[in-house]
Amino acid sequence: MKCSVIVPVYNMAAEGKLEYCLDSLLRQTLRDMEIIAVDDASTDASLEILRRYEEDHPGKIRVIHYEKNKRQGGAKNEGLKMAGGEWIGFLDSDDWVSPDFYEKLISKAEETGADVVGCDYSLVSEHTMEVGKIIQNNTDDQTGICDEEKHKKLVMRPGSMVIKVYRGSMIRENGLNFPEGIFYEDNCAGTVWMLYCRRFEKIEEPLYYYYQHGVSTVHHITEQKCRDRMSAGELMVMECSSRGFLTKYRTEIEFRFAEIYYITTLFSYMSGVRRRKLSFLAELRDGMRKYFPDFQNNPYYLSEIGAEERKLAKIHQKSNSGFYCYYILLNAYRKWMKKMRRQ
């Protein structure tokens, strides 16, 4: 089997989302591939749709179903247990890919000897094969043979996992998998997996369609999702430590952790959660101090994180209540100024 594509599915029956995703896989020009759809305890008609596709396409689509929701990481791990492909890909069940997606990525891998190949993606808000806003995923200076400098860049910016194919032997030989039971599992796995990549390549085309809709994970922020992001950061550090990467790439891992666990969580929590708690802010601050107390001196942090975010983070590190009051007053002032400019 040339390629196994794992599709985690949870409540995607509405608006034809699941069918459009599966149809894009059935139209692939790469014929030697299997589709492993993992129903993650859906409560809608997703399983019925999957069973129908499995019956209509025997040997092409395999469906796994289990009663307990493990989130996407658990669903992907179940798929990995069954995947026999030389190459492994992952596709979110509300997204889709161009007909030549897997053929182009795998051909690039075979031409270059790469272990991982990626591409860019397109943001779309309706089911269409027309390219929308193009987002570059990974950069040219990350490609090629993965020496220490390349790995440093891939640790900090691993890029999305769904727009890539991975050599199956790399996954199996190194026991690679995903955290289960949390959102943002790729924040951990994406970094760890790329440290085992010996050569990375990419195609400068938007072959993946990322569907923008209101129920997407990234569009609805809750305290639990913020905690999941924190857990993903912690698991990333623990995985890197247990696999012997932390010492060699400490500066890069520190920056990646500060970005995932702290900066992104802090500002998404303040902007997206309605009932904000000082106790959560204290927990977030104390966790950052526990893992990397000197993160504010990290050279990547100083160059990659914006000046305003660094300023606000510095206030937060000194005082939870001081940060909270300053942030609220700053936002109120900006809203007032915006209103005045309209008048």
C-alpha cells in the first residue's frame, strides 16, 4: 500500500462537510491508497455516512468506531494502528484536498528522498475547489537535509501536520503518536515528529483547503481549550526530554513552549473567554516559571514575539491583578478611540 490517509471524524454530518471531504479523497489521482475514517463517538449521523461510504467503496475505505470520545489525537492513534501505507497522511474531516494532493507530495518525496513533504494551504468559506487566500506553511530555509540548524527552525515552526505526508517507517520505528483527550494535539506532535525527519521538502502550491466555519476548533475559545493548549505544551517538553532532544535544542524548545503554553494561551484566554479568572492567570504564570523561568531572555522570544505582547507578558509575570486591570483598561481605551474616530 502506497499511502494511508487517516481521517478523524466527530459530528461532521451537517452541510455535507463529511461527504465533501471523503469525495476529495476518492477523487485522488493516486490510486494505491486506503482511507481510514475514525468515528470519535459522534452523536450525529456521521457514523451512518461513514458506513455507507465503506459499503459503497469496499477495500478503499475502512471505518473504525468507538464509544468514548478521545478527541482527534486518540482518533489518529487508532488510525495509525491500522495504517499499512508506505506513507501516512492526515485530513481533518471538514477540510478537503486537491485531486493530485497525495500524488504530488509522494512524488516529491520519492524524487528527493524526503521523509516528510508538505505544501501550502488555502482558506475557504464554502465547498469549492477554487483557491482562496493562500497561507504559506513552512519556508524554503527549512527544506533539504535536516542538519542541526534545519531542525532548530522546524522545532520553532513545524507547520501544520495535515498538509504533509510522513514516511510510515519514520513513524513506526520511532514510536510516534499523538496526545489523547485534548485539543491542539498537533502542537505537541508536530514539533516532536519533525525532530526525526532526516530530509524535509515542500511544494509551493496550495493543495489543501482549510474550511473556515463557526464551529471550527479555533473559532470558539473556552477555558478548557486554553488548558488543553497548556497540556500540549507540557507534553511537548516532556516528549522532547524523554527522547533526548531537550538539551540539544533547549533554546528552540523553550521558545516553542513559551509561544504555545504561555503567549498564545494568555491572549486567547483574555480575548476569547467571557468569565476570566485571576486563578487561571496565576496558574498560567506559575507554570511558565516552573518550566522556563528565564524565557523572557530567550533570543527567539525577543525577536519573534511582538513588543506589545512582551510588555504585557512582563506585567503579567509581575502581577496577575495588575495585568488584568491594565489589559481591560487598554482594550476599553482602544474601543473608545475607535468609536471617536468614526464620529
